[in-house]
Amino acid sequence: MDKLIITGGVRLDGEIRISGAKNSALPILAATLLCDGPVTVANLPHLHDITTMIELFGRMGIEPVIDEKLSVEIDPRTIKTLIAPYELVKTMRASILVLGPMVARFGEAEVALPGGCAIGSRPVDLHIRGLEAMGAIIDVEGGYIKAKAPEGGLRGANFFFDTVSVTGTENIMMAAALAKGRSVLQNAAREPEVIDLANFLIAMGAKISGAGTDTITIDGVERLHPATYKVMPDRIETGTYLVAAAVTGGRVKVKDTDPTILEAVLEKLREAGAEITCGEDWIELNMHGKRPKAVNVRTAPYPAFPTDMQAQFISLNAIAEGTGAVIETIFENRFMHVYELHRMGAKIQVEGNTAIVTGTEVLKGAPVMATDLRASASLVISALIAEGDTLIDRIYHIDRGYECIEEKLQMLGAKIRRVPG
């Protein structure tokens, strides 16, 4: 198992390109199953979860064609089996996203209950209840969700999400695209990745309005036609590199991104003392060598502060001037990185869903272990500022969400290298 060794104390400086968004690419890949011909998806990030999704398609009889720029062409007409097996699904929660498209297009699906990061309860019951509202008959047995469409196919339905769910919204929206009649999704997720998926479906001929609001209306169509689509930039990768620059007192320009999709994060970075300038597809952060100021953060569904940036801001507060409170309202088990940061000398006290972080001028390099995707990013950020070497184990979590993280950080001057386990 690979590890990262980081020697801290280098102020980051330079420019990097932001990759396509994993959390957008995965539902868009799933949505290609709805099409009646070949679809091309561009700007895919080179990540393990993307590879797993493409491998899943291969198991189902689809043969994706990938070019050197990591665009992929998928023709779902060659599908041979409607089963998503446990050995692939167990590593990736997003695999649940093939459920809605398969039931809507092919009339049935058998999808293993998903795995992924251990960051708390993320039940699939919203996905199941949404499909049942559209007439699907669903049994959960032997660790698999077994779903069948009613005779004549899925029917449009009104569905209210008890809790805001990004993947739940995406799954039901995809299924509704081919259902008969109108579907109205209330208390829907508003994330940019939901809008990106809706735009992809519209490019294939779907009739969708309201994406980006809490009420999405879908008028089902008989078929979706081939299209070519480019995945949006990754707002969490963008935010992570900006925080890394802020923590080291450096200057970083991130290109091929979109400043409008992480305004809550940019506002907190300005509050921490960063100078931020933006263009249409770039953001530059400059700390001018200063130490950040501690900030208070409360996670909430978009457009509020994203849970996927919570761990990175705990790392920022750990070396900032003052004390900041980080309140996690989305996932109940998302402070596991705190105990690893303690090993580096961070002063963090967890009380329920709140982490009280008192900044310290110096963190010390130490052996630490990644516990989930974003927690691992916080360890990398802290290692960049720590005295001495930090050895980060279990970095397969990092590889699930960050494309070529060591190469990009090296381009900014960081002393980081990957070593085999």
C-alpha cells in the first residue's frame, strides 16, 4: 500500500490546472445508461472511482472507449447484464447511481448495497422510496437492491426528500427523465454537481427545469439521444489547493475552475486574511507570507459551506492565529482526522458535532493514517506546514478524490513523494 512522505516548511507558489469533478463525473457516467446510442463524456478526472465505474460498465457488457485526453465514449446498447456486483460496488458509494437509470431504461436492476468512506450514515432508503413512488417494485435481500419497473415502465411522481440528498436527487432525476408523465422533486439538493447532471441530461434531450433550486420538475421523454458533454471543474479540489496555499502563507493560481461554485469557501478564506482575485475560469490566492486568522465554519447543504471542505479548514485553524469552531451538520462521524492531527501537535477539542481548534505556530511531522477522502487531504495540508517529515499511510483514500496530488503539489514547490508500501 503506497504512502506519502512530506517534508514541511515550504511556502507554496505557482499555478496548477484543476481536474474534472469526481462528484459530477460519476452520476454523468451513470446517466449514459439512459441513452439509446453512444455518448462521449470529456474532462474526466483520472481517479480510482472513475476507473471502478468504467470497470463496472465492462462487467455489464458495455465496452467504454477511452482516448488519451481521458474522454470516454459509452454505448449502452451493448449491455448484457443488469447486475452491479458487490466486489466492485463495495469500494464506491456512487455505484448506487446506476440503479435509477437501469430501472428506467431496461426495466430492472440488481445493485449491491454500496461501500465507500466510513463517515457516517448515508442510507439508500431515499433512493428506494423515490423509485417506489414511480411504481418500481423493490426488494432488498442478500445485500442487493433488486428493482423492477411496473408494466409499461416507470411513472412520473411527486416526491419529497425527508433530508437533502445529493445522490438521491440525482438517482430519482435520472429515472424520471424516461418515466411517463411529470415528476416533481421537492427539497431536492441544489449542488452544482446536480445542475451539471441536469445539463447533461438536457443535452441528451431530457426536459428538466429547476435544477439548482429545491424543486426540480422533470417531464419524461420516450428516448434520450447521443451527445458530447464536458464535466465541470472540481470545486473541492479547487478549495483544497487554495487552503494549502493559505496554510503555507503562499500564492497559488488555480486554472480551469469556476469561482462561482465555491463562494462560501472563498469568503472564509478572505476572512482568514487571504487576498483573492478571480477571473472567469481561474482563482488566485495570495497570503503574502502571513499566518492565517482562525475562522468559524458551519457545514450545511449548498450553497452554504460544504462538508467536503470541513477537514481542510480544521487544518487551517490548527496553525492559525486565534481559536475557531468548526461545526459539522451533515455527517455524524466526520472528525476522525482530528485524532491524527493530535499526533502532529494540533490543539483540537471535539464536543459532539463541534471541533474547537486553537491555533499553534508549529506542527510537528509524524506518522499518520488517512481515514477517509477529505480527512486525508487535511493531513496533507498539515504536513506541508509541519516541521520535519510526515508519513501518511492508507493514501488510497486520497487517490479516490485527488488526481495526481503529489505531482500538482510538486509543481507548487512542495517536498512530497510517493513511496510503495
